[in-house]
Amino acid sequence: MKVIIIGAGAAGVAAASRLFQSGVTDFKILEAENRIGGRIHTMKFGNAMIDLGAQWCHGHNIVYDLVGKENLEEAIMDFRKMTYSNGSKELIDFRVCSFLFQLLFKIEENIKSKNGNESVENYFTRIYYEELQKLDYKNKALAKEILDNFLKRESCYCASNNMNEISIDNFNKYKDCDGPTWLSYKGVGLKRILDLLTRYEFSLDNKVLFNKRVINIDYSNDGKITVKCADGSEFLCDHVICTVSLGVLKLNHLKLFTPQLPANKVKALNALKFGAIGKVFIEFERQFWSDDWLGLTLLWNEGNIKKIKGKYDWLDAIYCIYNFKYYPNILIAFMGGNKVEIVEKLSTEKIKEGIEFVMKNFLPDEIKSTQIVNVKQTTWKTNENFLGTYSYHAIENVCMKSLQEPLFDKQKKIKVAFAGEAFHEDYFSTVHGAVETGYRAADEIAKQICKSKL
């Protein structure tokens, strides 16, 4: 066999598509799960198609081009349509909250022109309070609640435990694409991108082998590579495209590769971080909110944290419960930080109890929740085939050249190429980043295969 692709996520499917386009059809995809998609996982929940993993198209990029403008819709984050609550049962004036959030968004915009090793959290906190002092802002308690919420949002976006882990320099390494940041797939789900990658070319049905968790890639000689799976099966090939998550690579690289990875690549792997965000999908008996309601922002403080201590210690990881168009009767709670793993291990009943506590204590009296029918949490952190959601650059700088470089034989021919969101220098943490790296790895190998035929 010419090529083995490890992983049928966005990068793996993109690599397969590109190989096929290049005339390389002798390949197989080994997938550890029982489905295609990797960290894209669209499924039916209630009356909606939900995305347990990636769910957005972030601006005008390769995914945007594949899906098409007509199949995407901007999600308007209008903070005037948000309910803000610290559990006091009194409706907090959205104008005040919106003002404080807009101040933080302005600081976020300004940080893009800054540099240095100062942590993002320290920078935001310092500038925020400096600006509030200039304005002689008096409500210090609310100001702190809004700042804490904002930093939780940021750590969720980045998949970090907190924003002290990320320096200004590394925060700015991620590059935004032109166009709207939050584009939804109109209720179809992100799995659509996997279909579009292959729709005019080939069927994945006879190319993907499921439940094949790779435990070793032996590239020790200049002949065939041996790929071993946990179920005892082995495959021989000339080239490997490895698209397993950064979390799996970080934990298993010593056993996964024979010989072991070069020291410079291991150093880069250790410097780049891999975190997890969590979602809880909440299905209600019927919709109790207006269609234009954005959701519920939870403002945590010492008082309301005391109420959950010992029973629902994980609840303060939730910073917001959002309403998304095309999700009838369903809201989504978002969370980040080190409590995500705790939530993943909770029973459905425990999560339901916790969300009911939030609905009872944080919704103002004028908003009456209906009964919760079902909940579903994500489990990316505790799944051995992922160990998290996506990568982030922390304080330590990462040598991306060392990370991205393939493994060669003595004749400098590519044996193992790497792809996945973590291997993109600008678009890490995204589907479009994963697709681009899948294309890149496939192009490198296809070029070499074609050259050897000459």
C-alpha cells in the first residue's frame, strides 16, 4: 500500500481527498473511533442536529469556500439581547453589563498591536481597571464579575485552563480570517464539510477502517513502514500521514514511533499545549425564551459560589448558556478550564440537577423555565482517542518548523508527515487549519510519489 492515513477527522479526510485528486488512490484511513469526523461530531439530539465538537466557520477561509456563502449564516452576538445574572434574582441592567463588555472587547482589539511575555490575564486586568479608574466607575463588585466572566470566555475560546497561561505574543499568533467570526451551518451541522470534501471524487466507505487505534508506527528501515493497531492488525505502506490529536501525540509519542521522534520535535510538542472546552446541551419540554434572546450570562461571585460548594462545585465553570437558532427547545452551556474533565465524568442526572439549580437561581423571576427533558455533555478530554479539543500557544514559544517537519529516511524521502489543527502556524484550533494541513501533507507525499514514477 502506498499511503496510510491515521485519523478520519478533518485533516485526514482532507488529505485523502487531495491524494485522490493527485492520482494517488492506493491508500487507507485507519480510524480509532467507529465513525468519520474526529473532533467534528454532528448528531441528532431532541429535534435538532447538534455539534458536539467543532461547530463554526470562522470567517472567509477554505471551509467557507467549500460550504458556500448561501449555506452559512452569521450568528449575531447582540449583548443587548442577553440576560445577565449573579443569582440575586434581580435583572441586572444590560446596558451597564454591555458597557463593561464593550470596554473589554476594545482592550482585546488593542492587544493585537501589543507584544511581550506578559500574560493575557494580567494585561486585561491591568488595563481594565486603569480605564475604570479614569471613568470613576463605582460598582466594583459588578466590574469584577464581568471581568471574571470575560476571562472565562477567553480561556474557553483558547481551550486553556486560564489566561495566565498565555502570553501576549502567543495570544497574537492566531490569525483571524476576514469576514464574520461566527458563521453557523443553518442547522445542518459541521459534518457537512466532510461530505463536501469528497462529494465529487470518491466514497470513504471502502477507504476507512474503523476501530483501528494505532499503537505503533515503525519507520526504522528504508523499506516499508509497519503500522500496528491495538486489535493486533498490522499494515505495510510506503508513507504515513499522521493526524492524531496533539493530546494523543504528547501522551503517547514515546510508544507510538519507532524510532522515537527527534529531540527538536519532542521539544516543540512539549511547548505547545492542548486543552479542552466543554458543552452541555439542554433540551427543555418547550421553548420558554423569545427567538431573539441571546442567552444567560452567569456572573459568579463569592456569595453564589458558596451556594454550590460541595454539591455542584463544577457549575461555576459555566460562563454562559446560549440560545442558537435552529436548536428548538435546546440551550447550550459552555465552559472551559480544569473543571471540564469533572463534568465529563458526571452522570446525566447530576448534570441535570446542576442545570436546574442554575435555572432556578439565576433566571430572573419574570423568566420561567420549563422542565428539562434531557441533557448531553461532551467528553473530549476523557476520550483516549482525543484527550482534549484543540491546541493553544502558551507562554513558551513553539518552534513550528520542528513541529511540522516530516520524518525522513536516509535518502531524505518522506516516511511520516503530520497534519491536524495543531500543525498550522496561523489557524491552530480550527477546522480550516486542519483542512489546510491535510492538504499540505498530502501534496508533499503525492509530489514524492509522482516523482518516483519518473
